[in-house]
Amino acid sequence: MNQQQSINELLQRIRDGDPDSFARLYEATRDQVYRTVYFLLKQKQDAADVVSEIYMELLRCLPSYNDGQPFRSWLNGLTVRQVHSWNRKQWRLFRLFERRRSMSLEEAHEDAADEVVRDERAEELWASIENLPFKLKTVIVLRYYQDCSLEEIAGILNIPTGTVKSRHHLALKKLRLSVRQPEYMKEEYIHADG
């Protein structure tokens, strides 16, 4: 049984009212959802609240989910829409200064100097990503932090693939200009793993 089939079975059990199946779906998807929310959200401290809203929206929208479409893409689309809605709402209500946290991945065999340089580069890159318009930031996060193909992103955002390619190109161009050091903008540096 493939992953999509097992997800579809869980979804059917949830529709039938099985709370244990919802808990299993949550466990299987929460890391993906949280990571996407965190990267797209302006106010990082709100991530847990947004994730909760996403799962409430998932339950509300579940009857309209088509088992023939990939669940991951559907969930990513739901996540992006909820984050966008939250960001708009927060902007209108509070208009507070954005707080930034550096995102760093621990690597076991780095010495302290290499780690400091890597953290500074990651912080500078992340600050530049944070300043992108939401449409461009969404493409970068889905592409490099969720490893979605350009075609998947087009499906998630319900826009033509050509528009995704254009936004991707423009986002990378803006990031290169803001960082002003093209070696940071190689695809392997942007990826969450690299």
C-alpha cells in the first residue's frame, strides 16, 4: 500500500468519526505543516496557533477533498492559504515590528568558526527571504524548504507553471541582489538540508 492510499484510508476513517485516525494523520503531517508555517509566517511565535487553525480548517474542508488528488499538495495549499490569511489579519490588527530568529541546522562535525560563518550566511539569507513579497516567498519556501516541484507549486497555488517559474526567477534575482553574494544563492545553499 502506498502512502497516498494509507492517507486516503485515514481520511475516510476521519470522515466516519474516528478520532484516533485524526491523531494518526496529525502525527504523520504535523512536521511538514509546522515547517511550512514557520517559514511563511511573519510572527514566528504564532506558529502553533496557525498550525491549530490549519487542522481545524482541514476538518472543515475534508468533505470537499478529492481522494484522487495528492494529499500533500492539497495540505500544502491549505497551509499556504491559512498562513496568508493569518499574515493579512495580523498586519491589519497590530502592524508590529517583525521579530526574526535565525534558522540554523546543527551539523555534528563543524568547528566553531565554520558554524559562525554558516549561521551568519543563513541569517542574512533568511532575512532576505523574509523581506520578499508573500507571493515570491511562498514559491521559495515550497520549492526549497518543502522540496516541491514547480509543477506541484503551480497546483498548490492554483496558478500556471509559467507564473511559478517567473516568480521563482524573480525571487532568486531579488535574493541575489539583497545578499549581494551570488555564492549564497546556489540552490544547494537555499535548501533546508544544505
